[in-house]
Amino acid sequence: MAIELIYIDRDALVSAGLLDFEKAVEDVERAFKMLAAGEIVMPPKVAIELFFDGGSPKGHFIAMPAYAKPLGVAGVKWAAGFFRNPERGLPHGLDVIVLSDPETGRPLAVMEGALITAVRTGAVAAVGAKYLAPDGAEVAAVVGAGVVGRAVAHALKAALRGLTDLKVYDLKREKAEAVAGEVDGRVAGSLEGAVRGSDIVVTATTSHSQFVKLSWLKRDCLCVEVGKNELEDSVILRADKVVVDYWEQVKAREWVSLARLWRQGLLPESKIEEIAPIIVRGRLGGGGLRVFSPIGMACEDLVVANRLYREAEKRGLGVRLPLWTATDWL
Amino acid sequence: MAIELIYIDRDALVSAGLLDFEKAVEDVERAFKMLAAGEIVMPPKVAIELFFDGGSPKGHFIAMPAYAKPLGVAGVKWAAGFFRNPERGLPHGLDVIVLSDPETGRPLAVMEGALITAVRTGAVAAVGAKYLAPDGAEVAAVVGAGVVGRAVAHALKAALRGLTDLKVYDLKREKAEAVAGEVDGRVAGSLEGAVRGSDIVVTATTSHSQFVKLSWLKRDCLCVEVGKNELEDSVILRADKVVVDYWEQVKAREWVSLARLWRQGLLPESKIEEIAPIIVRGRLGGGGLRVFSPIGMACEDLVVANRLYREAEKRGLGVRLPLWTATDWL
């Protein structure tokens, strides 16, 4: 009895609809709803941290398993992030996702995972914006126009019908121009210019320099901190709402601003809310200063990857590979 | 810049030397030595347990990441074990292994993992026998002639030069006959007959019935409990030595006899030894009753998988697959 799995590379994933950001936003909302309903089994991520000989961080691997009962699928993302890759012409993140059948354990698919990660991260930021942005939000800024910032810009566009102005900023102006062009946005001439006047500020950078200043922000404003160290501490400490995806996981990451402020006793745990129950209850009306700081969850990858796998199966995309053909070791 | 990985199915793994049990035994010894030297990074396994509607166990997924510094390789095994699979004509275990480059995070290979698991499990039992068997051990019994028991029989043969009698027992006599034929062994007519008179008893079954009785055992005897619930409690409690691979992981598994006896306060933690330092120190001389109860470790899979990947690369085995060919989302 031959068992096959499908290998789906990035090109096939795109053909299967990976860059359909409306679907990605729906997927992520669904993941949050399933999570809130207790329909997801998702153990904590497990990380392996790697260091250069001198002790400075080289990168990490993270194993992220999850099982989504209503979708009949389980899987793991094996995610790598290596800081010096861009210098070598390689992407920072290089991920592989394996999907399996939760009735038999049979592997169903192996997929390129880095673009799925970028797209679902953009969708998570956009779902946060959809549910947490102050009433009447019209102006958004995306800071950082790398692959994740680009996905954020597309996802905001897909999730927020009321946007009239989408600003994009990047240290490399040509990257900001490219992304702005794709989403009918405009390039902000400066970081401060991007942030000032925005109802929604999404930071998607690898910087740890906490560059978003409280004094730049509108009184009613949502900051979505995808990079996790981009907001001045005072932004988090003065915020009326601090929302995360998975507090236990945020807490466990020493280098995340929120975790550090909590350990320092400056940010009480009682001030932290998780996004999933908010998605179930409905959009948070009103205004004030709000922060959303998602760490990323395996169930988000799983739901997007599952949709693309089913679509690839239907359309004959990907490469069918046997686990074995002839073997008597069974 | 195109990045490729190699997919290696079971047939290609066998061509690359997966069934070379002498090499597997060397690999596992090396894994234990690296572990003892602090050269392995191996976070705890993470499990997702699945249940039937009535609450009885259906199966599990386990994510097993590890990084072996001296080998320059990291990886994860995504292991599934589903109890009712044999009734459906599927193997109980269905595993996939992903190997990655620890300098860049780049995925190197995706491999069929279930036969690697069986082979390394056999090699672990055999390495345990090599280092823990009483002086002058000549007679061994393998109870259970499934894929793991078969691997155990081959690995014992490869690891122990002094064996003069290798008995194989299985509830299905024809399975025992097939395995005995492969390893110049003989079929034991009964379970008791297999165990009695043996210097080494390896149990490789899925039974939880603790079928090995203390009264059947020689005074000088090593029991290797691959299935984890095959020895009468008194065997463990009376043993002069109780050795595991990774005590923290054994402890965490409620259903394992050793963990239960420890929780019940019957087996003091001070009586438990780990195998890796014993491998470094050298074979344990003398006699008495000894128990080795390995839970299985990611580093064992990693070392075997890495050898097969390098060999497959060298010999052009496996299928080369791109992560992407054309994409501007980089």
C-alpha cells in the first residue's frame, strides 16, 4: 500500500491562492474563533536558539505544532530565522510546513512555509486592525516594506473597507514605493511623517530600537507591533488596551518589549487581553490608545496552509511523492 | 536565487544505507556521546494527543526538534502514532523528518521518517545491550517481531559479537519465523520460553500488559523495555540498575511504567541513571538485574537521518525540489 504526500512549492502555493489576502484574513479570523471555542490543540512553540562563537545571536529554529479539529487537519511549521541571511542574499525566514491527517497520522503535504508565514502575519495585523482600530479609522501607516510589511499593506487593504490613506515607509525608499504602488498607497517621506496623523500604525521591521514615539501618535490610535520592539515603552505603558495573541508565549520571549515590561513589574498581567475572545465578541468600539502585539501562532499557519493544500489537491498543483514504493519493512 | 531541498523516500533511504545496522549502532553511540558532551541542543518533545469521541486514545503527533553542533545539522521529526492504523492496513507510526542547515536555516531535506525511527530504536536497544548486558551475555530474546522488533534483532546482531543464541517470539508465529530467519536466530515457542534463560530480553511490543515476570528472569539479566509497559513492576523495583535515555522526558509520560512508579513514590529518582554518561565511561561490568527503558530522543533520529542525507546527496538519490522558482516575494 503506497502512501503519497504532495510537495507544494511557493509558485504552486501562489497558484492555489496564497496571495488572496481576503481569504487569508478570513482564515485568520476563523483560526481565532476556533481558538476561542477550544477547537484548536496548540502546545507551546519550541525554540532552538543558535549563537555565533562570540555569543551574539545567529538565529533560531522553532517547531510550531497545532491541530484544528473542525478542519480535520494537524501540522507543524519548522521555522528558521537567521539574522545575517540578508547579507548573504538569503531571506531572514526559511520555513517548511508539514500537514497531516488527524485520523491516521498520515502526512498529507509538505509546503514552502516562509511566504505563508508572511501572508498570515500580514493577515493577523489586519484582523487586529479590523477589530481594534478606533472608530472612524481612515488613515494607516505601514512601517517596513519587506516581505512582511508588504503582506501587511495588502492585508490592511483587504480587511479595512474604510481606509482612505495608506502610507508606506521604509529606510529604502524604493521598497516603500514598490509596496505603495501595489496597494494604491503613498510613500511617507519620513518615519515621523508616516506615524503622525495615522489612525493605525503597523510596524513590521526587525529593528529593536523602539522608534515609534508616543508624542507622534494621535490620541485615538492603534499600534500594531509586528516586530515586537518597535514602540517606545511609554506607548505600551500609556495604552488604554494592550492586546496580544497568546500571552503565555509572549511572556516566554525575553526579548519582546511586553515581556520585559511585565517582568520589570511595569505592565500588570491584568492589563493584557487576548485577541481571540475579542474576535468572537465583535469589534471594539470607541477610541483611545491601543496596542496589539502578536507573537504569531501555529494555528494561523495551519488554517492558511490547509486551505492552500485543499485547493492544490483539487487543482492538481504540487508534486506527488511516495513515502515508499517497494519495501517489506512495514 | 533558487533554493532546493531533497525529498528522500524510504526506498532511497534504504539505497543510502538505512538498513546498515552497524552504522546505525555507531550513529546512536555517537549521538549519546555528543549528548553527554553538551554538543546537542534538544528541547523537550511536544505532543498533541488525539482521542475518539468516547475519550479513548486515538493517537498522537510529536514534534521532536534537535541540533547537533559537531554534525552541522538541525532538524525536526514530526512523528505520528495511531493505534487503530494496523486494522486499516496502515502502519502504527508515520513520520516525516526535516533537516536544516544551522548556519542559514535553509531546509536541506525532507525524509520518510518511520523506518528511520524503527532502525534507530533498534540501535538504541542494541547500544543499551552492548553497554549494560551482564558479563558474558550470550543469549538474547526479542519479544515482538513487528518492524521495531525486527530492527532490534538486526541491531543486536550487529552490536553484540558474543551472541550465540537469538530467540524471537511473536504472538504471530510466522512473523517470528521471518525475523529469526533473517538474523540466524530461532523461534521461541512461548513467551516464557523466550524470556527464561536469556541474558538479554528486549520487549518491542505495543502491549501495556506488563507480561515479563520477575520469576522468569535469570539473576544476571538485562531487560530492555522498548514498549515501556512490558515489565512487571517488580522487575523494575528489584533491578540493581534502572537506566533511561532522558529522565525528564520519561517522567513527563504518565503512561510509562517508570514514570508511574516514580509518581507513586516507589521508584526513587536517585535510582535512575541516564545512558549517555555510561556510554562515555564504558561498558558496565558485572551482573545483577538491569533495566533499560528508552523513551526515544530527537538526536538519535537526527544523527541517522543526517548520515543518510549526506550519502543520498553524494550518490544523487532522492528528488530535488525547489522552494520556489519564480517569485518576487522575497
